[in-house]
Amino acid sequence: MDTSDSAGTAGPGPGSSEEWWHANPPMLERILALSPAGMGVLDRDLCFVWVNEALERLGGVPRDQRLGKRLRDVLPLLDPRLDAAGIESRTREVLDTGRPLVDHLLRGGTKEQPHRPHAYSLSVFRLHDAANQVLGVSFIVLDVTDRWRARDRLALLNEVGAQTGSTLDVMDTAQTLADISVPRLADFVAVDLLESVIRGDPPRPGARLHPPQLRRAGQQSVHEGFPESVAATGQPIMFHPDSPETQCIREGRSRLEATPGASIDSWLATDPARAAKIREFGLCSLILVPIRALGDVLGLVRFIRWQLRDPFEQDDLLLAEEVVARAAVSIDNARRYTRQHSTALALQRSLLPRSLTGGSTLDVAWRYLPAHASDGAGGDWCDVIPLSGARVALVVGDVVGHGIDAAATMGRLRTTVRTLADMDLPPDELLAHLDDLVMRLIDEEQSADPSVAPAALGATCLYAVYDPAGRTCTMARAGHPPAAVVAPDGSVTFPDLPDGPPLGLGALPFESAVVDIADGSVLALYTDGLVETPDHDIDLGIDRLRTALASPGARLDELCGTILDEVLTGGPDDDVALLLARTHALGEDQVATWELTSDPSVVAEARSLTADRLAAWGLDGLVFTFELIVSELVTNAVRYGNGRIRLRLIRQDALFCEVSDASSSSPRMRHARTTDEGGRGLFLVAQLARRWGTRYTTDGKIVWAEEQLPAA
């Protein structure tokens, strides 16, 4: 029986009187040939012996180009991208083992639409005759493109939501959106954001009325290096006022240019750069989607397909809009974080010192390094504060946590320390007053919101006062690591300071310790982020710091870098503040000290001694003024002080006068009436001196005055 012309069948193979596939041609005609599923039969050599019409239509290859040919020869005719060897290998495995292959997914195109992705479900099973002899295999192919596309689009949306939300950097978020969309949705994707959005600011009201100021925030292409792009990532981007991009941003609505033509020709004439790219790559279709968040347009995403693929369809536009909508949430979150981060950094920069100087007493260098996992704004700080008598205060502190709260608390503590330092309080008393302030801050924050841990709780501080005349340093600490002292010979010691409690605990006292400091030594103050990490304890960090500091002759800026490189093995887990100060002691020719008796006649002697010393220093222009200051201070010491009086003159960056006595009573400036015979001494001192004040010692007080040196 000749069935070679029957629909969906092929003639018998050579050497066969009546082949097995002719058993019931009418039934095969009805059941197999007209089945909507693509079906075929291969013999033991995996050659086509039968195909139905559905398979012929599905692949787009005529029946006569399949029959009698091996599977590996036919598959490239369907789509060269198909893994012909792999598919034949799986089919051979079914023929040899009898184990069917069920619902194996194949991806490829068709002969009519080679660039349009399709998905097929392939099932293969072995055929037997009545005697259970293997005759070949049969396979069924179903077009599951719609199901595959739906699943792929859902996976794309989930991926966009997950990956764009994994970063709080606006530029990284935009680049992630472009990376995910290529090549799954387009051949080229460009994400352009408003300049204000990249800075973290919200879009300005009415911004759509003006030409948008955009910047290329991210882009990706199927071609390496984005050759179709007219701008590099990070560069400003401009669109013609009549371009579809500008209209999309102003209207806030998406656009689909499935077959761009006259709609873009008019404005491309004024944009030769983009026109050249379109001519080079052959624009196929274009989707423009505005990035919208809470009603504001943040930017624009351009999805482009070149001639490599079929044009965009309405379903592609809906998918692009959903992709951008999910990414827009992450972009807006990153914008808000950038805004908060910028605010915190601006606050911290305004609260940290812009420059630190110790005058001619100290050479100073410092570094601040934020934790690698933080937003850059923390609570570590350091400061250098000039004091009376050519002394200088060094302070370093650490507020727990990061962000605006930590930066604001740090600023309050730094301001408080500067205020207390101006009162010339000893280090232990200063920390006690600072502790009182922290406890008040904690009470205020807890009363406002008991569920939030106060930022000031657990803050630490080290306060040191260097005296270049006495060549000593008085230190006290509140839960802070000890300072390091590098002697001129390179030996490094960590003075044994009394370990006071962290600030805010109250009840426990603070103690000071006095350390002798050789001229040319280096003082190193730091926060615990430098020497303590989760990987190792503080002792190992101290040892590394000791080794790094053993370079007494190095420039302080270079020594700061050496310390950070050698002590920190990676990005710091906590903020780091480092303060280095090289000491310059006062020479004998810069200090003059006299012991005076508590007698009114000593005032004239003090004036004479002062005049002689100023003349020897070449400061004749200050003799008259300073004689008056010295005489008034000595007179007050004689009248109201106890015991012997000490007069000390210091010439450094300024001219200092110090008068010591054994009384702890505080001098008070009065406004004498015209009929009063006295009471004008401190008033005159305040008028003549640049600054004056009182500081207390263990055996009395020192009243001091400071005068500016004349210009050289």
C-alpha cells in the first residue's frame, strides 16, 4: 500500500514488506497526523521516518527535508543555536536504556523568526513491536514559549526587586537595573537620573518645565564596552527638547516606538551623535519608561533593540514598566539614604576640627577613618586646644554608633570639652564635669524615647595637658585606651594611667597621672577602632601600634599613614581617630621665674624684674603695658593671697605672665566708683591683656595674663 502521499505519513523503509508504522493508517491519520502537538518517529539510526503536520509547522522545515535524515542533521536547519549533539545524545540514551525523557526544555528560534526566543518541551520514549523488539523512538514537541516567558518574566521581576534593593548607592542601583535587563529584555539599556536625585535631593517642583539635567547613572549592552552609547557612565546627558526622552520625562508616561521612523527623524537631525549610532547599529525599536516614585519623576530608562531581534511589543512595554517600577523603589530609597548620609557627613564635618595646630609647642597630625561598613559618619573625634601658660590640651573621644545621632553627640561633647578647657580645669575634674553632662544627655534622650539607646551612653574620652615649661603631660581617661609616648630614642611606652569608667555611669571618680615628657617626644592618642577588632584582642593591636610608632624621626603625616597601614589589616570595623603630637619644650631663655615675698614693697621689684627681662627679650614695646599687668597681679597676690608669691614670665607664641599664691579664693573683677581708692586692678588687666584668667593648683591658684607679641 502506497502511503507516501498520505498526510502526516511517510512511505515504508527499504527491505520491509509492511512496516510497523502502517499497522492502522486511518487511525494514525486521525490521532497522530492531526494532533496539535508536534510528533515524530525516528528509527534505530535516529533517522526521521515519520512527522506530523504540527511538527512540520512548529519547526518551519518541510517534511521532505526531514525524512530519511539523521536527527543531528535536521536540528541545525531548525535553529543553528540548538545543541544538536546534546539532543541526539539524550535521544540515543532513551533508545538504549528505555528510560523516557519527559518535558526536557529546549530554547531556540524558528526558521521564520530566528531572533525571537522560543521554548519547547521535548518528551522522548522508545517504541517496541509485539515481540518487544526495539523499533526506534517517538518524540513529542510542545511550544511552551508563553509559559516559559511568563516564568522568565516573573524571575526577572523578582531578580530586579532583590538585587536593586541590595545596595543603598544610587549609581550602583541604576547599574544593577541595566545589568539585569540585558540581554533578557533589550540589547542596550541606559539609566539616566536627574542630577538632584544622584545628590540625594528630591526632584525640584516644576523641574519638568525646564530641560532636565540628567546624568548617565548606569548602562549595559550586548556589545562589550557599550559602543552604541553616546556618554560614559557618570557623564552628563542631554536630550533635545523635542525628543521622545524629554517628552517622556515631562509627561511622566512611557513610550513604545515599535518601528521608529518619522517620529524620531525630526529631532535626530539636531542630534548627530545619536543619529550616527542609530545608523551604525540599525535601531529596531525603543521603549522609554520614566522612573517614578511617590509621584515624582527621578529619571528615565531607555530600552533599545537593534536589528538583532524582533521589535518590542505591548507585552514588552508592560514588562519594562514593571521592571522600572520595582527598581524605582530601590532608587528612591538609595536617594533618601544618600540625602541622610550627606547630611550626617556635613554635620560631622562641621563638628570636627577643620585643622589642628599646637603652635610652636606641638607639631600635630591627625587622621579620621570611618568604619568600612558604616555610612561614613561616626562619633570618633580628636582636638587640640591652646591653654594658658603655653600649655596645650590634647583630647580624643569615642561615641558609640554611627549616623546623625552619633555625630551630633560627638559635637556636643567636643564643644563641652573646649568650654571646660577654657576654665583651665585639671584633666580629672574636666572628665568629671563631662560625665555629668553625659548623664544629663542620657536622661533627656531616655525621657523622650525610652525604647532608643542613648547615643552618649558608653562614650569614652582621654584628656591630656602638655606643659612645655615643666616638660610634663597630665592625663586622665574615661574608659579610653591609654596614650602612647615615643621617646626621642624610638622607645615606645604606654603610661600606666588610672582607668576611669566610660562616661555616663557616674559615681566612680576619675584620676590624673603626670608623665615626664622629653623634648622631641611624640604623643599618640587614638580610639579603640585602631587597636581592637573582632578578629583579635586589644593586646595584639597595641603590639602592632608599638611597632609602627618606633620611628621617632619620621614626619608626623607619614607616621600617621604608616600606623594605619601596619596596625589595620583591612578596612576598620570601627571608626578610627588618630592624633600625633611632637613636643617642643621651652628653653631656659624662654622662661623666667622669681620667688617673691608677700610684702607690698615687692611690687616695685616685680616691675623692675619684668622690665629687665622684656628688654633682654627685645620686647621694649611691651614694657609699659606688661609692667602695669605684673604690678596689678602681684599687688592682688600680696593683698589677698597667702604665703610666698611666684612670678613667671613665658615667651613663646605670645607673652605670658603668671602670678601664683597659696590662696584658693577666686579673684573677682570689680567696677570701682570714682571715689574708690582701689578695685581697679583686674579691670586694668582685662583692658590691657589679650586674655586673662585663673587656674587652680593643688597648693593654691595661678592668675595669668597673655599679651600678643609684636609683629617681627
